[in-house]
Amino acid sequence: MLNYTIRRLVLSIPTLLFIALVIFLLLELAPGDPMGQMPLTIPDDVKQRMREALGLGEPWYTRFYLWLYQFFIVEPQYWIDGIFGTNFADGAQRIISFQSRSPVFDTIAERLPQTLWVVGMSYVVGVAIALPIGIISAYKQYSVFDQAGTFVSMIGFSVPPFFSGVLVIVIFSVQLGWLPSIYDTTHQVVDWETFKFQLQQMIMPVMVLALQTTAQVSRYMRASMLDNLGQDYVRTARAKGMSESVVVMRHVLRNSMIPVVTVIALGIPSIFGGAIITEQVFKVNGLGQLLILALQGADIPMVMTITFLLAVLIVLMNLIADILYGVLDPRIRYD
Amino acid sequence: MPDGAMPVLDVRDLKTVFQTRGGEVHAVNDVSFALRPGELLGVVGESGSGKSVTMMSLLGLLPSPPADVRDGQVMFGGKDLLKVSMDELRAVRGGEIGFVFQDPMTSLNPVYTVGFQLMEPLRKHMGMNKRQAAKRAQELLELVGIPDARRRLDDYPHQFSGGMRQRVMIAIALACDPKVLIADEPTTALDVTIQAQILELMKELRDKLGMAVIWITHDLGVIAGIADRVMVMYAGQVVEHAPVKELFGNPQHPYTRALLKTIPSIAGERAARLTIIEGQPPIMGAAPSACPFRDRCDVAFERCAHENPPRYDVGHGHDTACFFDARTGAPRDA
Ligand SMILES: Nc1ncnc2c1ncn2[C@@H]1O[C@H](COP(=O)(O)OP(=O)(O)O)[C@@H](O)[C@H]1O
Ligand SMILES: [Mg+2]
């Protein structure tokens, strides 16, 4: 298993380099000018000099190499320096945002907690709700519970978050006035009252995102459970006199979780994608919002870095999914 | 064994119906039989004749819906298994009645070790702790002839061959010293040499442990070698039932006679498939109101199309469900 993991990690390096190249070239081809947002009164030749100051005068491969160097060498050095108080980086140039002129990773580090709170929490909540729904729906197939579950996941699948988000804002913030409609990112949790407020402002975005997760994961769970409930080994377990709870929670569940765990791991990157829209709707200034603003401002280093981090996350989650598969299913041996 | 001994298992008028989209399927129609202590009862019949459904109905192992065990009595240990509580039924399953299924490749849970699956019933029914159960599990694997038993307890099912897996299944079924072992075509999925080994093992175990066995097969050749009595099933009914010598020497039902003809006479050659009999067994959409075999029968006459024959006693512990009397060569009196 360790061998396999190391081999996969090594193999993922060329994959990631290729992805980086593709993202970079796509951004090169995309229209958009970092000076586009500048006032029209600035003369063209000044703008041109500003572009050159941003490094845009260099050929694309030089800039790509520079970005790679900064991403893989300089930034980790700063990171290590930050932790251990060393001085590996020695003042090397970091990846700088065109818009804010500050290091891209500093901005990301600022925005990440908000996204993790909302996105991470929604994923945990979504999965936690989905698993029991899937299990019960399969065990009581075609029951009222199953039908209700099917209906809810249909809604989760078909209603996009920009609609459900606005809908819950209209109902719970505007009409009922129970919950704040804008996520206050400066809010600090210090005591019980502030914790309650944090919960209140998280409920809507978390639920809107969780609905999607629940819809998908519960369907997978249900299908996988149904697959396994019909297997011969289930009959064997019953013929041994095992109780229904042992049959379902020990024998069927363990087998059913194998494909579902993969789906859960692979779903983590895409939930970040979903967060881009939800963060816009609820005005959460997390990574999603950062990416949108960077796109609008043609802030290439920022867009490049965030997109690439997502790619890293996808590759990583693929690896984790494969490893978990091997851990859960004794029939799979990688070495 | 004496004929008069109290049966360990006494099944009366068992009726099982499946509710399907296309209507009802009457899979088991008024099946009655008794199993005496220590005997081996063979159950034969073409595929689809209701053998498995009958046995699974006894222990409530059919998924419901679609299955509905509508009627009948299953007397075991002074209780009707169709009426007892779920807890009582679970104590019987795997405790007093062991079950071996047809396909050893899919009947074990792929994600748990063989030892774990073997210890489950021991801990549940015999109240053993982990150490005791592990010790007994090792003994059981040795009993069914698995070499290096101690180490193999930690192996997963996929690390065993088909024949070895079936031995594991037998070990699981025997774990709690059952009074009855039901083996549903335990050798059908295995290749011929392995079949012979498993058969040999079963004979040996039965002599050693003395439990009663119900052995389901569609291979009359197998039955001839091991059974004390034989029950022939067709369309969810018992059409003939007799001690093994009597059945082979003096078959009464036209279906049994047709089955016997499909066994090649050259000794040692494998029995031909039963489907050599012309036609298909019917799927029963309703309770039978006529003889289900009449379309494929060479002695059928008018009455067979109007009435379903009851089981006629023909002496020597032998009965047959046919209006035509093979001894006289003429229809029975109405
Ligand atoms: N789940 C089911 N739904 C509907 N019909 C079934 C089901 N299982 C079995 N049957 C019917 O019951 C009959 C007997 O099946 P079975 O007992 O498996 O036959 P055997 O074991 O003798 O080969 C068959 O005709 C089959 O169509
Ligand atoms: Mg069968």
C-alpha cells in the first residue's frame, strides 16, 4: 500500500504539470486585460508600461516557468519560514496578485477559513444526512420514507443553489426575519451569543449546499445498499440467525460503503465549485468570491493559483479515493 | 432408523406465493413431508420446481414482499416455525437448522474474514467469547477438511477456491451442532471432481455427527448414492415420495420415470441434464386445479385436465400424485 501510494504521488507530478500548462495557456488565450478596470483617463502608453511592470511583456513560457518556480519552490519556502522561523526564502519574489499587489497566498489564507466553514460544514452535514437516508430508503424500498427521500433528492438535483439560495433568503430573512441574509465574515466567536449568531448566519448557505450533497450521496448510498441487499451473502447472514440490525449495519453497510466512500472523496473538489455560486448569493467572502473577482479583474496569477489548487485537490482526492478503496475492500491489493 | 420415530421436522400443506407485477406465482403448493432424526432426505426436480422456495419458506428466508408463505405448518421442536416470534426463529436459524446454499462464490461476505463469519453464529447461539469461538472455528475448519485451519481463519473468502469455500459454508452451517442441515444444491456450482469430494465429506459428516439432512439436487445419480428417502417435486408439489430403493426400483409417477430415463446407464458417466424431458415445467399463475404435468405426460387422460391428483399411498412408505396406476396399467377408480 505504501509503495502504491508513493508511486501514485510520483506519477501525479507530470499530471499536475500538464494541468498547470493547460490552465496557463487557456488564461493566455482568454480575452481580458488587467488594465481593463483602470480609468479611461490613463493614457495608453502609461497602461502599456504598467503591463510591462506586471511582467506581461515577457514571452508566455518565461512567465509560466516563473509561476511554476514561485508556486513549487518559493511559496513552500515562505511557508516553512513562517512555521519554523527559518529564512529559506531569503526575500525571493512571491506570486503577486495584479489587483491587490499583495501575495496571492496571503489572500487565499485569509479567505480559506470562510469557505471551509461554509463548504466544509455543508459537506459534512450533507453526507451525515445522506447516509441514513440512503440506508433507510433502500431497506424500506418504496415506503413513504423512500418516496419522500426520492422527492427531496430530485429537488436537490434539479434546483440550482442560486435559486434555492435566493428562495431561502426571501423566506427566512426578508419575510420572516429569522436569519441574516448577508454572511458577516468579520464576526468573531467569543462566547455563547456570538456562537449562536455564527450558527444563524451559517444555516442558510450550509443548508443550500448540503441539499445538493445530500441529494447525490443519498442516491448513491441507496443504490449501493439495494445492490448488496439482494446478494447471496445477506441470505447467508440471515440463515445464520443474525438479527436484522447486524445483517444491515454490519454485513450490507460495510460492502455498500466501498463505492460510496469513493463518491464522497471525489465529490469534495466539486463542492468547492458549487461554493463559488453559493458564496456570491450569501455574500460570503471566501475563495469562490475571490475567484470570481479575480476573473473579472483579469487577475491572472490569482486565477491561475486558485484554479491550480483545485486541480491539486482533485488529483489528491482521486488518490485518496483509490487508497480507501483498497483499505475497505480486501479483494483489492495494489502491491 | 425405525419408521415410527418422531420426526424432527414435520411440514404440512405448505403454500408459498410470490406477488409479482405479472400477477401471482404459486411456487409451493400444499407441500407436506416429514424428516426423521438422522435420515437423509433427497429432494429432486427440475430447476424451477420449487425446491429452494420450499426450504427457504421453512425458515422465513424469502424476502417478503414478494414472497408470502400463505398457509401450512412447520413443526420443529414442538413449535410451528411459521408462527413463532422473530427471535425464536433466529435462534433456530443457524442454531438448530443449518443451511448450505448453492453458490459458494457469492454466499460468503467478501469483506469479512472466514474466521469472523464462522464465529458469528458461535457467539450468537452458543454464547461463546472470542477465544472459545476462535478455537471452535478452527476445529470446524479442520472438520470439513481445510488444511492449515488456524492460519486460514484470517483469510478472506476470495483467497479460497470454490470447493474450499463450500467447505467453509458447510462448516458455518454445522457450527452450532444443528439437528437439521438443509443443503440446497451444494455441489451444483462446483466442477465434477470437487462435487465428488464434497459429497464424500457430507456422507462422512453425517455419519459422524448424526444430524438429519435435506439434500436438494437435480441429479438423481447423486441421490441414489446418499439418500434414505427421496421426494420428487414438480410445479411446487410433491409428485412422488418413497424410500430410495423403492423409488429407483419401482417408480410410479410418469415424471419420475421420465427423470430416471435421463440417467445414462453406463456407470460412472455423469447424469444428463433433466431438461431432456420434452417441454417446460409450467409457471403456476394460480393454485393448481389440474395435474400440472399432464401436458408432458404420456399416460394423461381426461380426468387429469379437471382435477389435481392427491398423493395416493401405494404401500412400502411410497406415495404418488397420479390418477394413473402404474401397477395395474389403468386409471385409478374415481
Ligand atoms: N423472487 C421471485 N419472484 C417470483 N417468482 C419466484 C421468485 N423466486 C422463485 N420464484 C418462482 O418460484 C418457482 C420455484 O423456484 P425455485 O424454488 O427456486 O426452484 P428450484 O429451486 O426447484 O430450482 C419458480 O417457478 C420461480 O419462477
Ligand atoms: Mg434452487
